[in-house]
Amino acid sequence: MEFHEAADFLFDLRRFAPRPGLAPTRELLAHLDDPHEGLPCVQVAGSNGKGSTARMVERALREAGLSVGLYTSPHLSDVRERVRVDGRPITEAAVTDFVGEFREYATDRAADGESPTFFETVTAMACWEFDRQEVDVAVLEVGIGGTLDATSVVDPIASAVTAVTLEHTDLLGDTVAEIARDKAGVAPADAPLVTAATGDALAAIRDEVDDVVTVADEDWTEAEDESDVIVSYGGREGLEGAVEIDGSEGADGTANDAWRVETHLPLLGAHQARNAGVAAALVRQVADRLDVDLATETVERGFRNAHWPGRFEVMGRDPLVVLDGAHNPGGCETTADVLDSFDYDDLHLVVGAMTDKDHRGIAAAFADASLSRVVACRPDHDRAESETVLARAFEEETDATIDTHEAVAGALDRALDAAGPDDAVVVAGSLYAVAEARTRWARPTIPARVDTLADARETLGRAHVSEADAAEASGDAVHRLLRTRLRPGQARRLQSELRALGGECALSALADQDEEPVDAVLMATRAQFDRLVTDLADREDDLEPLVDEIRVALEGRPGPNDATAVAARGGDSGADEAGTGDREYPWEDGTAVMGILNITPDSFHDGGEYNSVADARERAERMVEAGVEILDIGGESTRPGGEPVPADEELDRVVPVIEELADLDAMISIDTRKAEVARAALDAGADLLNDVSGLEDPEMRLVAAEYDAPVVVMHSIEAPVDPTTSVEYDDVVDDVIDYLAERVLLAEKAGLDRSQVLVDPGLGFGKSAAESFELLGRLDELAALGCPILVGHSRKSMFELTESGREGALDETVAGTALAAERGADVIRVHDAHENVAAVRVAQAAADPDRFDD
């Protein structure tokens, strides 16, 4: 079975309406040998905030060293997002295996008129995957209600109800109290239920549950007794919210002493502070139950890394651009409250919603938020409300100028065109609308190197094009080829446009599903692509935003002030303010060589050789003389099995060397995972941050932005790498691009321009030798990220794959350098300067002989 067949089978189950009751899910899990039994689980229910809370719990528990499964809904662009293990989505191969075990059972049940529903099935798939991966704990976001939700087949060790508002009244009840009683059904058998509910909802929960831990703001006075967990929201600081959480003795449902958490959240608003209070109590319950040592700093760091796309996500500054999946009046009121913490003139709202939502209530929630203009749209979903109906609700509830545009992407274009630099543009009303809008920033259009029919078929296969369509289209693929991801309707229209120009566009076999984004492979000559871009630029629908993406994919990475790049990101890049537009970096004029200078006793190749300042200086001078333009100073080995080094020891190693080398004619890079070390290194004279953890220290991107310093963001499962860790990839290049796309967005939202964010595929970090070579061979596909590319392959064990038998892999490294330079690497990171500089110059001369002709 191919993945597209498995996914199609899953999506076809959406024909069956959601139903309350646990028996069908229990029967399905029994067919799968009951993978949920014995699985420690946390359930998070609520009307709003349950997804954010689940994410905070998951991230903090991972920070504590646990392997954690996370199950959430809905997904933004890929069904696999719903099931994650240690942050990584379930693989396509695993989905295919699951459906293989499940399909006959589902078919038999359907024959009896009792087919499993989509949600029941994906819930079972989550339990199956968490059992297969042997996670330490699973965090489950409840779908609807609590008592009869499919997730309630588990016996949780900790549970919460975040907040309760009127929702799904046809299933849960007509009052907040009735809904709260149903949600209280997630309470664990032998632990208190944690809740941030108030008023009638809290009273109803207390009626249903004997042991309740309450979470409330510091000024809350409704309860008869003081709340167990008190939360203080300190307001917005940049793009983070300051929060303090105080738990009284035993407030987490354990015998623990009073506790306190002080941190910042990437999720803004007082409501997220309350969610953090719920999450903190849950995390402490889990740690106590699993006998895990939980330091306060672990929770604080975990919460600060709990990024959650589409939840008041700031995508631009001039104008302010926000994506928020608020989908009911309460959620939209909260969105409006958070907006109040920003200074802006007029609000331009792009709104799309589902048919079963309170459209007038949503409109009223934004009425007092300086609402100037509304563009009502219709998400590409069969339950989406028409834009005219939404427009009518806003006409009656607000004084804003009302416009309509069916496609979300086109509606966003209209709002951005109308907004001034001091205005705000918000997309809200539904996560489905947010998902479509977010592709403007997060969808990479990937160029592919296709030289043979075999290459063409392989590329088409990665896009899940059916065998028959791939065989028909592969002959057209042996020239310029781009791969992107579109809504099915968009994909079919683009296919028609390109075919009319003489090109070809092959679509994933999932294109018949009308709700899921699908892969599209565009095949054309350069002239045909140029004509396509011209034609799309004249349109006013959801294909027009593709213009900039295609241009960047064909022409390479734009500069920081490139108008195309700025438009593609939805506003002013900020490059002029930061000064990046006038700055020159070594990689802007061809491939630059970065020389490695490890001030460590245990690095895998040169540990202990340059630990004295004098030795380091001599080594650096030789590298600069050989043509190295960047010196990378490292004070901690990240080799497999390497021991972490305390920050003060790392500083003692690197700062004196950086100060000594500051006068050399080379850029100085600090190779560190710690923001504390990065800051000190920049103060000592470093120019560039090289972070092999991919911004895992939540402060790192902020330090880079504060100092206006470029930063290398590497794909790594962990650093240092645990040699026993096994990572499953469907396609290692696609998976690396998807991961790096989100990390680049984090850096960009902190204030960096993409010209300052170097992406490193992380050869050897959580990859086999074959996977590392796959990345090296397809390096040019990383150009889709619009960032400079760094390759660090020097003397790595991956070269054992070539079986050349040469000790130290110097020759193989030099060959890899030439290949990487030819494939588009902007920076090559190596130990041996002279040999690798020569390899880069040969590659440059082959590409541009006039470069070296005086």
C-alpha cells in the first residue's frame, strides 16, 4: 500500500459524522491489541486553550528528559501533525502500516453500518504509534466534551479542563454548567482534576469531581477559598508574555511543598498565562507519578519553547500581521484583548469560519478593536460558511467597511494591500482559515535537480503522484522542476494554467480529497515558467501569491531588501532598520569557507590541539592565510556521546580566544548551544552565532536579533547526539526542510532577516551515512528556504559509506566540499583549510571561469 492510498482511506472516514460514545474506539483498539493499556496519559479538555496547554505540558516533559507523545486536533496542513513523538510527526510509513492493520477491520464494520469515524480512527492511531515508539507519557487533547470523547478510552494519570464556554450545544448541553459536567468526565481516578474554569462551570465541575485543583488570576475572588494555583500575567515583552505561577503546598495534587515558576511564553495573553498555570500543575503531577526529577528551570525552559503555530502568531511587524485560530466569541474576545497590547492605527480583519459557529458573536467580539475593514472569505473546507453570510454578520454587528473575497489567500492580499505600516492585519475565525493564510510564510517551493527519467520518477514519487500519472509525466520532468503544496482546487487550476502554456503539472493522488493540501510538481522550461509568473501576477485569486514563491525558487535566494522577498513575507522585512541591507557577508559573493577551531579536549578530530590561546592564534592565522573567511570557535564538543559543558567552563575556553582573534581579517563565529555563551562571545568580538541545536535555547534567537548577528540554525534531533537514538524519516531532505522552515520563521519573527539565517542540514546528527549523503546530493533543494546554506561534513563518519579505506577522511571531505559548492552551499565548515579552499575555488572556476580572470 502506498501512503496516498492509506491517507485516502483515512480521509474517506470523514463521511461518517462524529458520535459520542467509547465503545467503537474500545473495539478498534482491541483489534490493535489494546495499545493504550498501560500507557501513561494526560488528558486536556476545554472549550479554548486545550491545544496550547497540551503543547506546554508536552514541551516541559520533554525538557525533563522524557519521551513524549502528543495528540492534537485539528491539523494545519498535514494529518500527520496530529500525532507527534518528541516533536516529530508520525511518519508516512507508520500511517501506511497502521492503515494496513486497520483497513479490513474498518471495512467489515462499515458493512455492518458501524464504520469507525475519522476522529476515532486517528485517536486509535495515536495510541498505536505511542505504544510502538514506547513513549514515557502521552498528552492527549480532547476532541469534543470529555465523558464520551474518543480520547477518554484511556485511564489518565493527570487531566485538566482549561476553560468552559458555550460550544457544541447540540451534543454537550445548552448551558455552560451542562458542558462543564461533561468535560469533567476526563477526571483521573486517583488524582485531582486541574481546571481554570470559573463561575457556573467551576461549580458544576466541583459537583462532579471530589478533588479539584483550581487555577486563577491573582485578582480572582469568586471562589470560597483561595485558588490552589495563582497566576500573574506581567504583560507583553516583545513577542513573549511574562508569567509568574505560584502553587500552594500540595497545589499540584501531590504532597509537594509550595512552588513557583517564572518564565516567558511565546503564546501571548493573560489566558495563556492561565493555561500555563494548568500546565504547570499537570507537569508536576506527571513527574510525581513517574518519579521524575523536575527542576523549576526545566518547566520554565519547556514553556518558553512551547511554540504553537496559528495561536496569536505574529508573522510581520510593518504592518503588524497576526494569525489566530480563535473560532468562537470567547476566543475572539481574547484575541482582541491581546491586540490591545500592541500599538496600531486601524485593524484589517480577514475572517473565515465554519457553518456551526456563532458568526454574530465573532463579529461582536472584534467590534471595539479599532476595526476598520473586514474581508470575509471562505476556507477551502466543506463545512466552511460562505463569505457573504459572514459579511452580513459583520455588517450588522460592526461599523467596519465590509468586503468579500472567497479565497483566503486573496482576502489576505487585499487586507495587506489596504493596510498601512502602522496598521494591524489579523486572520481569525477558524484554524482552517489560518492554515491557508500561513502558507504565505511557511510553504517552501522546492527546486529539484532532475537529469534523468529515473530522477524524474523518484521526484514524482516523493510527491505521491500515482504510478500511472508519473509514467505519463516523467518525460516532461527532465528540465526545470518545482515542487510545492497547494489546496486541491488551487492545484487543479495551476495545472490547467501550466498545461495551457505547454508545461506540465503532476498532482498527488490525494488531489481528489477536497480538504487536504496536496503536492504539485511543476515541470516547464524557463520561458514557460516566466510566462506562468506573468499570467498569475494579473490574477486576483489564490494563485497570485505563488508568483513570488516561483520567482524565488527559480532565481535563488533574494537579498534582504529584495522587493519580492519582502512582499512574499507580507510586509517590511525590517532590513533597513537593522542595517542588514548595507552589510556584506562572506557568503554573498560565492561559497565561503569556515575554519573549525575547537577549544576542547574531546572533539572528535582535533580535541586538545588548540586549547591554549597561543596555539589557537597560530592555527587561526594559518587558516586565514589559506583563504578561510570565517573562524568558528567552539568550546563544547557535540560529537556523538559528548558530555555537556557548563556555561562558565565553556566561556573560560572561548572568550579569551575570541578576544585574541578579533584583529584578524575574518569573521568570528561562536559555536554554542547556549544563549549565555553567545551573548558573552558577541561582546568579546564574535560576529556570527552557530547553533547546532536549532535554537533550542529560547533566548538564542533574541540574542541574535538584539545584536543584529547572523545565526546558523542546524537540523538536529539532539545535541550532543545519543548514539543509540534511532530516527525514522520518510524522506530525509523533505523532513529537514520542513523542520528548518519553522525554525527560520522563529528567527525571522524575532527580527532577523532571512539573509542572516543560515540553514545547516546537520549531516551526521541523527542521520545515517546514507541519509547524510542524500542531503549532500540534494543540497540545492534547501534553497526553497530562502536562506544561505551551510554544510558541515568535515571528516565525519558518513564517509565510511564510500569504503575508500583512507584514514581521517580528508580526501573524501575535499570531494564533498567540491560537491557541496557545486550544489549551492554558501558556507563550507571544515577542519583543513588549504585543501578545502582549493576545492571551493575549483568549483567556482568551473561555474564562472571569469571570476578568477584578472
